[in-house]
Amino acid sequence: PLRDQISEVQQRAAESKGRSSYVVRAPADGRISMSQVSLGQTVQPQRLQMEIVPDGTPLRAELLIPTRAAGFVHVGEEVRFQYDAFPYQNFGTYTGRIVELSHTVLTKTDAAGPVVPEEPVYKAIAALDRDDVDANGRKAVLQSGMLLKAEIILDRRSLADWILDPLLHKRM
């Protein structure tokens, strides 16, 4: 009788625990690139919990472009990257190209990731020309989630053209 009661209580506890936790399986093998949850945390069903990058997917950079600076940015523009983990003064800069450009404005409340914009932004995705950095004679592989700064190259001209252009246009 007492053993039966103990067994019944243990069974109820196990059933209760099973109802309060879930296993979430990804649809494909990959790496977690961003997570906004931690063990034991209650989650909201309509909120992004994590992003998974499928194995074999090339690394991409997610850029947040302020709306005030987005007027001349287009798919195909060259981008120059400076990786926070590899200071450009020692490791140089690296290049890529914009491959996707959102037409929807994101605000602080829409942010999902380590960087929260202070002003409205558009999201752009840039393909990296290489997924590693020359670090002291070795190649250091870039990892998903590393932070970077990006400069989008909108115009190329010589220093003389840049200086003379306002003067030439003023005469006309």
C-alpha cells in the first residue's frame, strides 16, 4: 500500500514534468547562430527564439543601415568589413557585396540579435568574399555571431576628382 502510493506519486510527478517541457527539433542539421532564450526560461510562441544556420551554408553578414543613409544603397554594392574580433589596424579590412536588401523598416522593438538599433534601419545581407582572416600567418575562421563594422562603397573616384567636382559643378 505505501509503496503503491509512492509509486503513484512518482508516476504523477513524471507525467507532470513531461507536460511542462518540450523538445524542439530543427528541420535540418546546422549551428545555432542566434539565441534569445536560456535554459528554464518561459518563451512566447510568437517571438523569434533562435536562428539556425544549416551546415554548408556560406557565412553572411547582416547589416543594419539607418534609413537616413539608405537612399543610394542597392544590391550588388561593394562592402568593406572590419571585424571586431580582429582589429583592422592589425588584420586589415575584408570585402563582400550586398546580396539582399529589405524594404521594410525595422525599429528598436523589432530587433532580434546582439545589436539594437537606436534609429529606424533597413536590414541588408552581404556575402563575404572570404570566411577567414589572415591572423599572424595563419587563417582564423570567422564564426557566426561575430560583430563587425561595414562601409558600403557607393562611389569610386580620385582625390583630384573629389576636390574639383564641387568647383566644376558650381561654374555650370
